[in-house]
Amino acid sequence: MRWYGKLFGFIAGALLFRPNPLFGGIIGLLLGHAFDSDWFQLGKDLPYRELGVTREATDAEIDLAYRRLMSQYHPDKVAGAAPELRAQAEKKARQINAAYDRIKSLRKR
């Protein structure tokens, strides 16, 4: 379990509410706990959206979506295209690879 959000939250809250540092520290501690526990879900669905699947998708569905998108955007597939199209395909392939790696690392935990 992560703890550093609570610590930084407590310190920041205490410094921001100088007239009553204990109150600020408690508020900061609660906000730090919320971030540590992923209550805000900041960017959690982005890799799934990139592959066009939901968070409830199975590993096989994720692999299938990854292969389908990579076969479409792989730089070797557009080798004879205009330089602008090749650059766009390379960028999209990097995004797809990053999303796939992120999903795999999230599911290992």
C-alpha cells in the first residue's frame, strides 16, 4: 500500500492552513489517502480506451485488440506511404504499445 500521498498531503495541508495546522494536516491526510487508494481514478481507463476495450475485457480480448490494431498501424504496413502517414502510423503504434504495456502491468498487480 502506498503511503507517500498521505505524508505529502499532511505536510501540505499543515503548511496551507497555518492558523490551524492540525486541521490542515488532517484534511491533507484525507486527500493523500484518497490519491493513494486511487479514489479519483486518474487516467485508469485511458489504456483500455486506446485499445478499444473495457476494463472488464479478458486477457484474450485485450491481446486480440492489440494484435488487430498493430496489424493496422504497424510502420512496416505503411512503408510505401507518404512520410506524413508513416509518422502518424509510428506515433499510433507507440501509443498502442504503451497502452498494452500499461494494461499488462496493471493486471500483474
